[in-house]
Amino acid sequence: MRLPCALSLLVLVATPARAGAAYPAIPEPMIFDMMRPLCAAKGELEINALAQTVSPFRPRSAEWAPELEYAYADGHAIEFELPFDGARLAALKIGLQSSLGVSGDGRTAHGIQYLGIHDRDARHYSSSLLYLLGHRYSSRWSSMTMLGVDRISLDGGSGRNALLFNHAAFYDANADTVLGAELNMAGGADRSLKVSPQIHRRLSAAINVQIAAGFEKQRHEALRPTAGLRLVRQF
């Protein structure tokens, strides 16, 4: 599916966030990031960078990506990302996210997310579309679930229209610390499973640091440990 088709689908499906709706406060997953929370207000701006590696002793092999996220309207955000593989710029990425509404009791929110990635080596553009469901169970417990399709193609084909599933559970330990566990699953040719226990620590009103250590299993490869770090600056 080409970019114009995917963007048209997003516009058709996404509806404006209900004015004055009280969205639940739910942390963003660290590994499979969102483009601001579903409750984002117009004008919110964030820059962040995620670094991940399967070998803490080989930092040059780390994958990392600086991102810029901006809420251009209440409940609607756009993201620009530059994924690097070591020192090499591997891809160009754009994302769009829209809130679809909140439950009457204000505990459940849902939305939709579009991701477009241009692989610079393969010179190929791919699209993904996900449904987002967030729920606040109590003052301390919450979760975010993301379910969708990767490498969308109306013509099908090997590795196309593969399942994407991400689920993160969070526990608010205190006002500045969130503990979480994130599960990432991908189907298709790049079938993989990743589990990432993580901690989010707010250092100030505008700065947040997130650290994860877990494991991943990719198709035809052995289970291996992983580590990650995300630095966030809000404006």
C-alpha cells in the first residue's frame, strides 16, 4: 500500500478527540513507542532517542533512533524518526496517531497509529497500521495494547500483512517512577518475540529516562539478552 492510500485510510478512520474528554493517564511503552499519549494537547512537543543493543560490550553495533513528536491538534500527533544501525542511517520513518475517544468512566481510551518506513538499503517503502487500546485499572495499574498489520499490501505476498502485537503493563510506584513490562510480537518473514521489563524515571518536569533489560527471539536465531535506554525531553 502506497503512502497516499495509507494516509487516506487514517483520515477516514480517525475522528477528532472528543472536546473536554478526560483521558486516563497511561505511560507510553518504551520499545514500541507512541507519538505522544492519546490525551496529548495541541502544541505539545517532544524529542527523544532510543538506543538498543544485544551486546552491551559492542556499542558500535547498537541500533538507535532520534525522534521528534508534535501534537498538531488535541489527540492528534505526528512523528519523524531517523533509525540508525551503528553510525549508518538505515531508514527514514514517519508516524501519525489519532485518538478515537474515551469511555464514559474515563478509564479506557483508544486510537489508531500509522507508521511509514523507507528502508534506505532496499529502497523500499512499507506501511503499518495499528489499533491502540489503553486502560487504567486503578490509581497504580494501567496497560497499553497495540494490535495491527505490518507491511500492508493489497496484493498480499510473502511476508506481507503480517501481525503486529504489543502489550505493556505498568505500575506507578510513585509520582516519579513507573515500573513496566512490555511484550512485542511480529509475524511475517521477520518473525520475532521480545520481552522488556523496564523502569521509567522522571528526572524533572520535562526530562524522563527509561531503561530496559530483557530478551528477544528472532526467527532461526537463538534467544539472546537485550538492553535499551530512552531519553525524553518535553517542551
